[in-house]
Amino acid sequence: MTAKQKSLNDSIVIDISGTEPCVKNVKFSIPAEAVDNEMNSMLKEFAKFAQVPGFRPGKTPAAIIKNRFLPRIEAETIKSFYSAAFEKIGAEKKLDIVSYGFPKADQQKLEPGKEYSFTVSFNVSPEFKLPSYKGIKISPPEVKVPGTKLEEEIKNLRELYGDFSKIDGPAAKGDMVKISYKSDFEAPKEAAGKLKLLLETPETWAWISEPEMIPGINKVLEGASIGKDCVLDADFPADFREKEIAGKKIKYTIKVIEIQRRVPIASDDDLVKKLNAKNMDELKERLKTSLEFQEKQKSDAESKKQVMEKILSEAGEFPLPPAVVAESEQKEFRLIASREVKKESDIEKFKTEKDKFLAEAKKSATDRLRRYFVLRKIAQEEKITVEQDEFNSHVQGISKYYGVKEQEFRSQIESSGGMEDLQMDMLMAKVTDFIVKNAETPKPN
């Protein structure tokens, strides 16, 4: 901080008021002398670089600079007041600031020789008694993989990596069925190839599983035998991807040509080869390690759940910053909307249940913020922070996971206001891990 900046900072008078929970109105007053000094300083800065016809940069008389650039000089001066004010209240730590509104000036304009003041509404962290968070007794599930679970996993792999073989029938769920079909719907001459294939084809494969290639086809094909002709009355939904047949009922005649069923791998050697393992023992060890990791994740999640339930219960209810709650509710509501509305037909249903989803958003936002403020206070007590390199590494990991460029991912979350949420999530995760690490768990027998 330069001597000039310190002088301005020291001159600012702060007056804090407000009776609403978690909201403080702060009036910042800049004395007339400081106003004049800052305006003159800003005038000199403009004079150094201003391009004025007939004068070299830095040689233009101050009166001309002031007359020509006064609105910009005033705007930059006010910006410097804002910057100094926020720096001062942050350094003095008079408030545990969460967020703030835009400054509101008490005067219409900046005037030389007169005091300038403005007010800022700050959302501050709620006040509550922090419960004890060390030595919490928890009982997470034991990390153990039963032999039966390992055998079940091997059985699943035998089925998953098995090959399809022809069978005589009848077809069952999970089978691949070669079929031909035609419909009673006449496609327009200019219809796209995809639509034509949906209405008639001499040969194609249908997998008896979800999602169905044609609505209702699975039910018709289950139990069908080779050479059998099946009739299907397909009801296409109103939001079907091919608009020409959306909302229509179309009759199909389907002929079963061939049925194939996945045959589980019976041989241990074949299974080992398929999964690139040296032998069955190595495969089992690999699977056991993977299953133990999954069980460890479940146990850790349960530990976190238990410590948070106990801490939040002891913390009790406390007020939350209204503006922060409102913003969080909006974010939660948008998440719910994206979850519930997947297609056009979902919109009306969502509208009819809007009140229910608003209540859900409010509860989710409140629960999340209560958890955040408790963990935030613990972070302050224990000096737990999210360092920039940690955050950068986390962003790199997420972008790599989703297969997008890091800069592209950063742009996406910045434009959606997700950077702060991401940092908030990281901080909460670090503090929760700290609490679990310091918790008491039953000693193994």
C-alpha cells in the first residue's frame, strides 16, 4: 500500500448499523480534504496520458484536462473510494462478510470541497455457538468384502463378457433379435432416412432392453419364436424425436428372423484372458481391491453423514443472510428444474407441481447454507483454507473427467457463477474430512 493509498484509507470513517439478522448497513464517509486530494491525484494521472490536440502528452494544462475529462475523473475517483473502503473494512475485520450489495451514494455527485459518503449493505455470517467438533463418536460400517460378494461380482463379469450365440427361442429379456417389419404409416416422399427405417426395414437387430427402439416392442418380442409374425400397436409420445410420427399410433407387423442370447463365460481361463489378468487369483485380488475401495467410500460417506448430523443438531437453528438464501434457493430451483424437465411434455407437469419444488429448493438451500456456515466457522478456527493450487488441480481433474478443455470448463462455470460454489464445496469437503479424522470410532475387537 502506497503512502497516498494509506492516507485515503485512514481518512475513511466507518459507521455500522442494522437490526436485521445477518445484514449490516455500513456508511463510509470520505472527508472533504481527502476528496480534494484524490481528485487532484486522479487529475494528474489523466494529464500524463491524455491525448489532447495541440498538446503533447503530459503537457496539457490542468484546467483543460479537468474540463475535458471531468466525468471520467469523478468516476475513477469514486472507484478508488470504493476500493479503499472495502479494503479498510476487510482489514479491520469488523464484519465477517459473506457478500455485499452495490454501493449507494448519499450525494447526487462528487463535489470538490465537500464530504462524500456512500452506504453498502453487507450480508454477514450468522452468529451462533460453535458446538464441539473434535472427538465426536461415530460408528461407520466396517470395510469388509464378503466372499459371496466377490463370487457375485465374478458371476456378473462372466455374464457381461459372454458372447452372443444363436438359440431356437423363445426370446427373453436381454436377447438380441433379428427382425423385419413394416407399418401402416406412409412416410412423406421427402422423409429422412431415419424416419423411413423406423417405419419399415427388411432386416435389423432389436435388443430386448431399455430404451426401446419402437415404443412397446419389448413386450411383443419377449416370448416370440423364430418365424413368428407379431403385431404391435405402437403409441409414439408427443415429444418423440421424429416429429412426423410424434403423438401417433402406428400398427406394425414384425417377423422374427433370428434370436441370439448372451452365453456367460464358463471357463476361468477364458474369463482371465478376457479381462487381461494373469490368472484367477490375480483377477480375484483385483476385484477385491476394487470392492474394498467401494466399501471404503461408503464407510467414509457414512462417517461424514454421522458427524454432520451431530454437529448441526448441537448447533441448533440460527438466522441466515436473506439475500444469500434467496440466491441459493434460485440455484437449487434451477437444478430441480433441469432434473425434472427432460422433454417438452414434462413442462406442464413441472408447472403444476411448482410449489412443491419451490419448497424442496428452499429446504435444500437452507440445509446447505446451515452446513456451510458451521463448517466455515470451523475452518476459521482451524485455519483451514483452499489454496489456489488445490483449486486449480481440482478444476483440472473435473475438466479431464468430463473430457473438456480446462479453459472451456473454467469459462462455463464462471459464466454460470459456479466458481464460488466450487470453492465452497471444496472447503466444506476439507473441513468435513478434518472432523472425521478427529472423530472417535469403536476400536476393532
